[in-house]
Amino acid sequence: MRLTAVILAAGQGTRMKSALPKVLHPLAGRPLVHYAVATATTVTGAKPVLVVGHGGGQVQASLGGAARYVTQAQQLGTGHAVLQARDLLLGQSDAVLVTYADMPLLTEGTLQRLTTAHQASRAVLTMMTVIADDPHGFGRVLRDVTGAVRAVVEEAVCTSEQLAIRELNAGVYCLDAAWLWTNLPALPLSPKGEYYLTDMVGLAVAQRRPVAAVSAEDPVEMLGINTRVHLAEAEAVMRARINRRWMEAGVTMLDPATTYVEADVTIGPDTTILPNTTLQGQTTIGAGCRIGPGSVIADSQVGDRCIVMLSALEGITLEPGLRVGPFEHRRDADPRR
């Protein structure tokens, strides 16, 4: 199955209350959108199409050639956003994976489950759902007595009975490409004057075409970043994932809860990270080191068997076996630092 991803990144993100486009806010040292692009690229094996709008130039400058770009000049809803990619993708794939640039916790495994289920079901639309007590504003999934998906109802127009439904639409889809591009222009206009991709479910049901659903195993993956509170929640999850990965690779962390390791840091085996330590940027820590407590290392290369105690390093290289600290601050001579 030829698969292409369309990632929606055109929203203004007004609830972030920031001059910086929402999808460029950093999470574990990387802009949010970088996670979505990297994950989609791994799953599909091709550059995704990023639908940009607000701050589109900044987003493109951040990602460079990692994606292809189309612009949603008017914010007319998610269906309208996907429609902007039609001319670029028409005839190029069998299925289209639709995700969001503000969902950085989505894993490759979850998207693989979605695309595999789509191929097996022969549905025209396969949607990701999540069972959760906190709806986070997601639409409710309506099923009939047989368990088949019949519709998605946006929270704003749900009845009291529908609001009690715990199965939520995560907004992530895999769709038959030919069916999508044929039917997308037929989406109805919502009362808000927008075209919602969720209404593709209703179109498929009305046409008696099969709709499938896959439930997310970990609800936290479906967290969308709309506020600084959501960003902090995602940061905690991502930090725990990163720390676990390094501990499983042979790194000791005496207190993972106070150890901050950004996504682009690498750490050698048999290194011990003590509490209240932060590793940032393009930092490499060698094997057999002892870092901390209370150390901050940014964009630096630390050789094997080094000790950095209660000190800060910025943009420097430590040869193997050196000891720094306590209470030292070493930085390169770059005046920009």
C-alpha cells in the first residue's frame, strides 16, 4: 500500500498566547512539529505534506526539506485544510494518513496499528479513537447496536446523552486516497462556517461504505497541545520516555524525576546521572561518566570517564578522563553565548 501523510499545522494556536507559532514551541528541546514529521516519515517512508498557515514561513524555515508544503490561506476547518493537499497528492498514493503537528506524543507503533488495520479492513476510512474520562474537547464516536461506527459528533453540539460517551475521536485517520479526493469537496458547511474532516465519517456511512476504528492503547498519545498547560503535560511524558530509553540502554539515573535530558542528547553506557542535572541541545556524554549533581551541560561533547560535578558546560569539548567542578562554568569563546 502506497501511503502518504498529510500533517495539519495551519492553526493560529491563540490559546498559547504567544508570538511564536504553536507548532514551533519546544518540547524536550525540539519544536513540536518536528516530532510529527519524523514519526509520519518513518511510518510512510516518504516526506509528509505539511499544511501550513499562520507562521508558515517560520515553520518551513525550521523544517527545511523534511516535508513538502501547501498553504491554507483561510482557516476554514480541518476538511478544507486537507483539501489543500489534493492537487499535490492526487494519484500518488493508495491511502492518506492524516495527523496533526500539535500531537507530538503519537508513536510510530500506534500509527502503524492504524495503517495496518486500514489495509486489512478494506474500509474507505479508518479512524483512531480513544477511551478516556477527560474528553479534552474531542468529538464523541457514535456506534449502532452492532458496534459499527455511525458518526462523530463534535462536543459543542452533543446532547447530554452524547456527552456521556467515553469513546472519543482522536482526529487521526487513514483514508482511501481515491475516495478521499473524490468526496472531500462534498463536505457540508458547518454552522461555524467551516468544513470538518470528521464529517467524512457521515459521508462514508451515507454511501454504505465501510468505516473502521482502532482504539489507542495509551490515551496520553492523543494529547493535543493547545495551551501551556498541555505543553507541560507533554513535557513530563516525553521526559519520562527519554529517561527510560537511556536507562534501558545502560545509563544510571539516581532520580529520573529531577533529571532533564533533551531529545537530541546521547549518553554512553555505564554513565551515572545524579539528581538535578540538565542535558541540553546537541550534547554527547561518553561512557563511564559521572554527571551531577546539579550540573547543566548544553551543546557539549564530554569524553569517556569524565566527572562533572555542580558545574555548567556550554559548547565545549572535554577530553576523556577529565574532572570539572564543583562550581565551575566553562563555555566556548563564541560571543553569541
